[in-house]
Amino acid sequence: MKEKKYTIQKSPFIVPTTDGKLIEEHFGLASDKNSEISIAHMVAPPKWNEPFQTPEFDEYTYVIKGRKQFIIDNDIVTLEAGQSIKIKKNVRVQYSNPFTEPCEYIAICLPAFSINSVNREDS
């Protein structure tokens, strides 16, 4: 049988959330069992935030629409549409959208995102 040279993702895994955030994982542990990389499309609602975390993976974020805030150690960084950031693994970070409009973005994690390696703090 001929090996397939590409994969088109038409049905990303929708990660169940309780905070109103949309997470569509196109590639990664939840969608195609890939442990090397995860790629997700996300929409964070206005006034959304999550607890501080110290992930064991590098995370790249590209903002498509809106703005997203990062607290990285003691630095507050705000990205706008068209901007991107790489946050290295083992760095304490908090992600949020304290603004009035939704934030749409792409997140890429190397290796793949895992709830066991994100190391979220109790909120």
C-alpha cells in the first residue's frame, strides 16, 4: 500500500472547557496522538484568564484577531493581531484576555501540549 504523504484535518478535536474558551486541536495528543507537536485554533472570550503555569514545552502564539495578554515572570506583554511570541519551556506564564473583544489565535506547542506537562497552579 502506498504511504500517504499528507494529512488534511477536517475535524479537529474540540477540547471541552468550562471557561468559554474555544480550543480546536488540529494536530496533537488529543486529535491524532502526535506527541511531537500540537497545533490549535483558539478563541478566548473577553475577560478570560487561566491560572499561572510552568509548561514543559515551548509555546508559540500567533494572534489573528483581538489582543492577548501574557504575564511572563514579572513582565506584562500584550500581543495584537499579526504579532507572535515564543515562550520557552519551564517559564512561568499566565495567559489572559482582559479586553472587551474576543481574541482569536493559533497556539503551537513543542513537544505537544499535555495536561500532565502544563503544570497549572491552583487558581
